[in-house]
Amino acid sequence: MRVLFELDKKDYNPNGTCCVRPSVRGIIIKDGLVAMVHSRKYNYYKLPGGGIEAEEEHPATLAREVQEEVGLVVVPASIREYGMVHRVQKGRIEDMFIQDNYYYFCDVEPEVQSQHLDEYEDEEQFELEYVTPEQAITTNRTANHGSKAGHSVFEGMIERESRVLEMLVEENAFC
């Protein structure tokens, strides 16, 4: 899979403790809009997806995470690679946080199912929204994110998602 870009904050101790957490993200485009997870509490957008469990294949993680976070059912035969973002920075607890984020285009079934949010996702009030990529980028970069603002791991995620959306726009993915 092609590397889209790397985000290395260089704010970590490379000899300290380390957390490695790979993830997958779904790029779901419908009528020129992109399906996003919107945190109503902190007013930010991210592409649906999440962490890869031990021994789990990427398509299985993608289907599970998209359904859990936004209630959309991925059509397995539609999954196709887009690219990967490699991110390294100081972790919340660990000295170093490493995350490879694998992005996949996919189609979904028309019906929206119920979400299955974990505690933090429920607390952040995750909901499905189809928005223009520009709306998501502008919100991520300019909105007041409350107590999340200024936290390194959060800011890294916001930058990652905004840059991926910008690349998708530049590559005419929404036409």
C-alpha cells in the first residue's frame, strides 16, 4: 500500500515506553459527500474506523469498526486500497505512540444500522454525518474543540484526517 505521508512530531523519547496501534479507516463517498464520524461534544470529524485487533485482517476490522462507529454495513467486495499514513508522536501515557493508519475506499449497504459505541465514543457523542470534505477540514482546523484542543495526540489525529481529505480532493475522489 502506498504511503500517503508521514506525521512525525519528534516530541517523544525513542528509548522510552512505546505503544503501537495500527488502524483502518473507511472512505465512503456518496453523491459527492463523505461519511464522517462527527463528535458532537468536541466538534470534529474523522473517517470511520479504528484499531486492528490481534490476528484480525484489515477488511474484517474495516467492516467491524465502520458498523460500530456509524452503523454502516461495508460491502466486502467493494473494499479497495487508498493509502497509509505513518504517525509517530508522544503518547498520552507512553513515551512514544506509533500508528499506521490504513485507508480504504468502500461502498456500504443503503440501510443504516444501530451504532455500537464504546464508552469514550459514546461520551464524545459520535454520530454519522455525510459532509463535504471542505466542511470537515474547515471544522477540524478552525472550530473550538473544547478541552481536546492543544492535546498532542488529538491534534495529530485532526491533522492526519484533514490532510487525507485534502489529498482526496486534489485527486478528484469526490467527482
